[in-house]
Amino acid sequence: MAFKFLDKLSQDFSELLNDKKEYNVIFEIGKEENKKSFTAHSVVLRYRSPYFDKQLENVTANKNNIKTIINQLASAQIFEIILKYIYSGNINIENTDTKTICKLMFNANELKLKELSRKLERYLIESKAPWLRAHFSFVYHSIFKSNEFKDLKKFYNNIIVKHPNLIFESEDFTSLQETALISILKRDELNVEEIKIWDYVIKWGIAQNPTLPTDPKEWSKENFKALKMTLHQCLPLIRYFHIPGDVILEKIKPYKKILEKQLWDDIILHSISPNKAVISLILPARNISNNEFPSRTISTSELSSRVNETFSTIINEKHTAELSSWIDRKSTIYSLADIPYEFQLILRGSRDDFHPKTFWNMCHGHAGTIVVA
């Protein structure tokens, strides 16, 4: 029979972290104005983190045999949490805001602390999904800088295939990681017309080559070659054979030089004679639904039932129509059947009390909230 005393072991190692007698590593964390120092022990760091094991090999010790590591990327708050985890195997994020937890996950991944990184990833998906949706751009662009975060990538890509405008129409679309764009283009159920996907891909590729002339008619052979090289992993993922012929001539022909000659010949042949066989691979058409984000049409009876059921008599269907019009800055009020948003009750003062802390605990992390007083 084996007896395990892991709690006591964790407690002892936590106390070792605070022991200033035999440390041999000093961390200088944060930028100059907010720099903070931490002490640690190389033997613990080496065995707990492959990242620190490699880093310590490249740092020269001073005359007192102490190695100093400077890190301006992590904040002192996050590094302190990570250091405590390294020594004790525990972290406490009960009173930590969600953005800090997200940054903690990114830092844990960089430090090769996979157990911690994956645990935080699952926590965010299972407990902070509204926050993840509300901070779509911040998280989505960050997770594709790494080969990790597979669950988060799946979480976001499942949203994108239904609501592609979230990414394609975002201000920072052209700064999207190539791996992220490729993962989107691979999806069969991407809910957007193929020719629009082509336009977005061209837009992204041109943005990666800012020296290209504005008008493609002025491009040189080298200009087309540069764009082709940039998009060499994206171009095979376009469903060319499901784009109408007249659109091909208008949208794709100006950029035909970035396509393989055989592919372009097959596209033209297929547009003229759809039943003739072609050499190029024909990918299946995407499964496009009529689902638009965030609009959804519901019946008046359904809306009335939902509002009466969840909101009490203070807010009725006419109020939700007017609130929706304000959100979209419309000069006219939506009809009851065309309200583009679904309203769900988060907090009701008469039921949950009016204390500010209650408001914060119940509403924090929810995107698209409205307060009616």
C-alpha cells in the first residue's frame, strides 16, 4: 500500500520559494517602470519547465554563482502566479479577471507548462464562453501563434463557420495568422459565398505585400509571383468550380497569373461545359445556410411568449424592438417579427437583489448586455 502526502509536499515547496537563503536564480520581470524581482532555485526550474532548463544553460552565473534572467514580456502579477505553480503545483484564480487568466494561459504555453496551459484553456471554454465571444479578436489572433490551443481553435472556428463576418469583416483581418486563415478555408460548412472567400483571400494576400501597386493592371510578373508565393497554401482551398462563370471572368481573371495554368484552363472549361471532365481536383461545394449574424427572424407569438416568460411586465416585445433599433442605430423601429436579437435575462433586481457586487458577479463576462433601470 502506498501513502501519498502531496498536500504537505506542495506546502513545503511553496515555503521553499520564499526562502532567500539558498536561491541561485533571480528573475527581473516587467518593463523598467514596473520591474519586480523574484528569486528561485535552478534545480526546481530545470525539472519543472523545459523552457527554463534551456534558458538557464545560456545564462552565465556571477561570482556568487547566481544567474539573472530578464523578461519584459510577462507581467509581475502573471509571473508570480506561474512561479507559485512551478513550486507547489497549485494556482488560485478565484479573484483573477478573465483577461489575466487568458494571458496566464498564453504565458504558461510559452514556458512549456502544458499541464497548466491546457487546464486554463478548458476552464475558459467551460466557464468563460461569453467572455471569449466578447473578446473574439484578442484571443483568436493570439491562439494561432502557437501549435497548441486545439480546443480553443475548434471553439472559435465553430463560431466563424456560422458567422464568418466576425473575422472577414473585422478591422484586423489582414493581420490574421496564416495558419488561422488556412484552418478557416478548410471548413466545408463555412457560411459565405465562394467568390467572397476569394475576395477575402486576395485582400489578405495583398496586405502581406504592401509594396504591390494598387491596380493589378499595373502589376509586373514579379508582383504576381510575390502574391502567388504568399497565397500558395490558401489557393488550393478555394472551391473554384462552384463559382459562376460570369463572376470568374470579373473577379478571378485579373489574378489568373497566380493560379497554375492547368487549374485556370480547367476553370474556364468547366464554366463553359460543366459536364466535361477536368484534370484539377474539384472540391465539394460549401454548405451555406441562411444564418446571418446576429440577425434571426422569429414570429411575433414566439417573441411575445419568450419576453413574457423571462422578463416580467416591465419589458415587453415593443421595448425589445426599440432597444434593438437603438443598438443598430436605425432611424425606424424594427417590426416585431424582424427583431435581430434574442434577449435573455441575466439579472433582475427584485429577484437577485440590487447590490453592486451581485451585479458584477452575475453580469461580468457577458457580451452585449443592456441595463434597464
